[in-house]
Amino acid sequence: MADNGSDSSATRKELNRQMRMAVKRFDLSESDGEAWAFLCECGDEACQEWVTLPVTSYEALQRADEPILAPGHALSDGQKSRRKARRLVDDAKALEAQAEVQVKRAKRNVRKKDPG
């Protein structure tokens, strides 16, 4: 597999997410376990492989932050590092947003207790 950057993998991941949202939005028989085609997220720009998965399997991979990979495809060490870095950045942003909410809440509480 060529390590041609994370852009291709991120784009494929977003396309797969949009595919999943379309299945949900249009209620396209996701409940009966019907399989849908998703793009391989190996990151090789030349990869044209599709992976057929039930929506429940796709969602399990997403919850585990695992890529959708065609048989025999793998992520390079660089791609794994970039995925981990993106996950850490996302986690840091979420923590920062939570901290901002807590600071605002604390300021409101101080104002409520201090009538002056």
C-alpha cells in the first residue's frame, strides 16, 4: 500500500459517513441487516475497493474508531499515527469545550450567590 497521506483516507471516511446517513435518512431497510457498500479506507489513493457491510457492522467499526478495510489491505504506520493524532486532537477539543461550559456555569453560579 502506498502511504499517500491521510487526505484520501479522511475523504473516504467522510464519504462512508455520508452513505450511512443516507441509509438512515431515507430509511433504506437498515433494520433487516441488508449490507451496503462502503469504500476501503486504507489510504492508498489508487485503491478502488468497496467493502460490503451491514450497517450495524459499519457502526461498530466507527464506534471503535477502526477503518473499513478491504481484505488484505492495511494502514501504514504513518497512517495509524495520523489517525491516533486526529483522535487525540478531537478528544482535546471536546475536553476544551467541556471546560468552557464548566467555566461559564461556575461564573453563573458565582453571580447568583453574589447579589452585588
